Amino acid sequence: MLAKKIAPNVPFYYGWVVLLAVGSSAVVRNAAASLMIGVFIASMNTELGWSRTLIAGAASVGGLAASVASVPAGWIVDKYKTQIVLSISVLLLGIATISLSWVTTPLAFYIAYGLGRVLFNSTFQIGSSVCISRWFVKYRGRATGLLFSFHSIGMLTFPLLAWTIIQWYDWRSAWLVIGILVLTISLPFTLLFIEHRPEDLGLLPDGESSNTDNDDLEQNVAKEVSWTLREAAKTRVLWILAFSGGILFLLQSGMNVHQAALISDKGLAPWIAIMGVCCNAIFTGVGSVIWGRVLEFMPAKYAYSIDAMLLGVTLGLFTLIQGPISVFVLSSLFGLAIAGILCIPPVTYANYFGRNNLGKIRGITEPFISLGQAIGALTSGIIFDIYRSYDVALLSYCVLGIVAGVSFLIIKKPNYTPAQ
């Protein structure tokens, strides 16, 4: 809305303003993060009498719904302005989160939290990363890293704030405050400062040729190779990235939803559990910047492989935690690995398949992510209910992480062949 007026007057590339505005949505989408529900599990279980499996199941149901919603979401992101998509998403998320403070039945809880998870895994996930990939090419890695460092701010502050409010008041007040913050923190930024593409303002990605005339601008943009959905879907690498990426998000969700409960079940104090969650969030932010820079000099498949193995091994080591130090170290490594699975895929898809149809392409790969998250959250809860321990789940996740890491080593950037 204000982008066309502001862009000519800022002394730097306007893409960084867009990054800030999109980053605000990355902060608030954590109201529906799997890490958030982990903070609420114990208190909701005590007051409502719901099992951990039932509560965590809301994340799974939302993930399953998101796996369906991701395909049209990708099409919407390409067809309509990112400003509109993200603003509507923020509004709906705020309303859904506020409504969680009033739930008294599992159905109402599943509807409200499930809507948040659908938005988290579809329009927020696809819209924000695709927008940044359109605005940056040369600096895509670092810009994506900074985007997910905004995400880590929400990962840290939202669970910590919710936990504090629960300690002093109750879990209903916590949901209410978080919902209000969603609306106030992000909606003004997404409405006023986001523009769909740099070309809409007469700019090129990275701002390097912002002073060229229109003919040169169009000529330079035309040189960029952009795959259609049909072309990308015929490549093996797309489906390896999608399937193995889904496995890694199964691991992420299987741990995130249950992290605080897992640490408490080891006989450690509640403050240790919440500090472990904070270490996770902090190092997701630090790791986002690190992985963003790594992607500017290391081929994506090697970065992805290293990250997958780091994630798997770290989850396996969580079976051995005994005190605060081990919790803080492993939670930090977990956060570093999570940063990788957040940053590496958006950059890889954009580098391999171009910008023009990226929303549609991400739309058919995101269902794997959503399904992985749905399966992981539910699997950990079921295994705990059977064995009264998370160790079996964690050791299984360790093996899956290593397998996914090996799979990334066989991929290579596809050669572009136009569809006939």
C-alpha cells in the first residue's frame, strides 16, 4: 500500500524493508507452532482432563488439513499479491488464537488450533519464503536466513511469554494475550509495506540494477530460468527434496510438541524445561543466519545432508539427558538443526526451479512437510502413552535423520528442459 511511495525514497534496496515486513509474519505465526502447544500440554491436561495424545493430536489434524490446503495456497501465492495473502492469514490466525482461550471441548480446540496450523504450514510458510526468494537472488541465502531468524524471535518469546502467563494466571489468559499480539505486531506491516515482486516497483532482485530503464529491466529478468510446475514435477530431485524434507519435519514436530514434557519427565525442574525450549529458539535464530551464509558457498545438497544427520544424532542423544547442561547443549544443537530445515529448502527450491512459479511448486511439496509434522506430533504422543517414555521415538528419529541425510547426497541441480 505504501511501498510505491516509500521505495523511491529509501537510501537502500527496498527488499530489506519487505524482509522486515514479511519477518513480522514469521514472528507471529509461532502462535500456532508445535513448540507452543508443548507449553500448554501440562496445564490443559490438568484442567480439562485431556490426554497428551489428544492435545498433541490437534497439531496432527491441522497438519493433515494443511497438506490439502498447501496446493491451493501455492497457487494463491503466485496469483495474488503476497500482501493480501499474508494480511488475511495474520487476521485469521489472531482470531483463531484468541478463540482458544474460550475452548471447553476437544472439537472447538481442534477447529481453532487446527486453523492456525493450516495457516502456519500453508500461506505463512509458502507466502513468506516465496516472497523473499522473489526479492533476492544473489543474497537469497542470507535474506532467507534473516527471515527465519525472525521466526526464531517468535519461537523464543511466544512460548516464554505463554509459560509466564500460565504461571501467574492461567492457560486461557495466555492464549488471549498471544492472539492479541499476533494482530498488533504483524498486521500493520503486512498491510502497508509488502510488495509482491521487485519488478512491480521497477526494481530487480538484490537492487543491483534499480536504475536501469524498463527495456533493460525486462531483458535482464527474461534471462532467468523459471520452471513451470509441470516441468519441475517431472524431475526426480523435486520429489527427493519433498519426501526427505517431510521426514525431517516429522522429526522436528515429534520433538517440538513434546520437548518441555520430555525434559520434565526426566525428573528435571520446570524451569530447566522452559530454558531448554528457549535454547532451541535462540539457536534456531543464530543457526538461520549461519545456514543462510553457508548456502552462499556450499552446494545445497551437502548442507542439507549435514543438517539432517545433525538433527537425527541430536534427537538420539536426548535419550541420555541427565541435568541442565545436557538439556541446554542438546536443545541448542536441536535449534541449530531446525534452522537448517527451515532455511535450506526455500533457497534450494528457488535456486533449482526459479522464481516465477515458485508458489505452485512449493504448493505440491509442502504437503509432505505438513504430513511429516502431523505424523511426528501424534507418533511421539502414542509412543509415550504405550511405553511411558519418549526414548523409542527418539531412537527411531535418529535413524530416520541419518537416512534422510544420505538421500540428499544423491541429488543434483536439474538441467532445464522446456516442456513440449
